[in-house]
Amino acid sequence: MIPNMLAEVETCKADYPQAWKDAHTGNPRTEDFIRLLAARLHNLDARFGLNGKRGDPKDISDDAINYIGEGPGHDPATGLPVTVFDVIRGAGGPNPVPSWDRIDQAGPGAWVTPGAVVVPPLPPPQPTQPPGREEALDEQKFLHAYYMAPEGLQRPKGLWRDDTNPPGPDFEGIATWYLDIYQMERMATKSRAEARAAYVKQIRQSDEWKAKHPGETP
């Protein structure tokens, strides 16, 4: 009796989310998930393998597993019976789900040994472009206002500093909060609200903010 391996399909999906996302998409990584799953199942039971569609061992199914030694189909190379299981219900669609659906139909189904599977790492995501001029100006206006705000640093002149020689803008603050945090968060595809919250959180951790807000939780 062929064991039900649905739990292993679900675990493999959880362990390899990118491979699951790429499965049956036709992109260069379309076979990653089925090869990972087949290797895992083969280690548990050597009768599990990849499925060569319509008996062709070179045409690997992206969403099916083959079991040799039992079933209505046959492996053309050995003549042994085989059973094919659909492991991705709705493969190629918007909402695929793990499955273990037995395909009870006679016909050829090449059994292919999974072999050792090594999925190459994905290239690192490329950062987006930095915020444009309008967004940069808008965010620095907010930073200036937050420096003056009662809930902020409570500086009457905001980003302007009279205690430097010569007096001038708080370039260090602009570089730290806007360039080092806000801009980098935005380039990492964070939303404007998320990027702003990131540097506001850091400001509230500063000694200056804590001195202005004694007893408050940052």
C-alpha cells in the first residue's frame, strides 16, 4: 500500500517557499520544488521518484510524483507498474495548494530517480531607486517638524542649530535619519510609513529624546 505523503508535501512547501512559488511557472526554477520533494520522498521510500510525462524521462512533471512497483500505469524502461500522484493542486494558477491526489489511469509514466538535489541560491534582490526629489523634500520637512514637536525633540528651531560654529542646519541629523535610515528602508521596498516609523523609533531611543521625555516609554 502506498503511503499518503501529503504531510511531506506541506513540510517541503514550508521549508522551500521560493521553490514552491516558482513551481510550474515555466521559469528557469520551475522544477526546483518537485526535485526537492522527490529527493525527500525517495530518502523515505526508495520507490518514490520523479515522473516523466507520457513515459518520457526527459520531460519531468513539475507537479507530480511517481511511485514504482504498484499502480495502473507502467514504466516504459522496466515495465514495472507505477502510480502517479498530483502534489500541487491548481499548479500554475493563482492559489496552488499541496495535495496528494492519486491519478488512477493506465498508461506510461517514466519513473526517474531524483538523485542528489542542490537548488542554487537565488540572486540577491536588487535595490530600488532612492526616493525622488519631491519625496525627499517632503520627508525632511516632516523631520524638521518632528524635531520641533512636543512629542519629538522639542527643538524650537527644528533642524536649525545655533550651538554649532558657525550656526547652521543639523546636517548630522539629516544624514542619520533621512539618508542612513529612511532612504535605505525605502530602497529595501518598505513603504513611506514603514521607513518613517523606522527612524522615528530610533530618535525616540536617543539620549536627547529621553531627556526631553522623562518617565515616558520610547
